[in-house]
Amino acid sequence: MFCEKPHHLPNVVPQTIQAVDLHEGDWGTVGSVVNWNYTIEGQEKVVKVVVDDINKEKRLVTFKAIEGHVIEEYKAFKATLHIENNGDNNLVIWTIEYEKQNEHIPEPFSYLQFATNITKDVDTHHVNQ
């Protein structure tokens, strides 16, 4: 869902993600640019990302922030979603790579929690389908 159909996320987690709109390119392709409108820690935010990497064999997608509030705090910000098969289960791994604008900027733990919450909500949605 995160790679090829992120625009379906607002239907699954509307309280967290309000819109995912394709700005350039095609869904599920490297180089496509996507606008995300979401709520984190009670605040509405917007970020524009480029799909930096997709590896379908490894079940991996990486998003790199290029505009929006996250760039105000971090010089660089990448989020990678990797899904590993663990027997009958899938293990979801989020990795955040970042460089803070200055030493007063907090570590992005809230973004990691945000990603974890969305992942749990998507899992619950799929289980209930």
C-alpha cells in the first residue's frame, strides 16, 4: 500500500493521513513526487517527498522529504519501509535517516511513533477485510 497505493491510506487512517496526492510521475515509481497531508502530535502538517528507492524483491520503499515542515527542522530526512517475511508473519521495519538543522532540534521519535501507529492501523484494516 505504501509503495503503489499510498493514496488509499486516507481511507484507512483518516484521523492520521488526510490526503496523499501525486504531484509528478506515476504511483509506485522511483522519482515520483507525492504530497502528504497528515496529523502528527495533534498538528496538521504537509510534506512533499520524492520516492527515492523501490525494491520490490526486497519489499522496500524509501521516501525523501524535499519540501514542507520537516525540512524546517531537518537538513535531510528519509524514511524507509522494509517488509521481511518471518515464516507466516511479515515483519515491518521503519528506518529514518536524518540530519538536524541544529543541535536544538529533537530526535525524530515522534515520526517513528507516527509510522508505527500507521503500520498497526493498516495491519488492523487488512485483518478485518
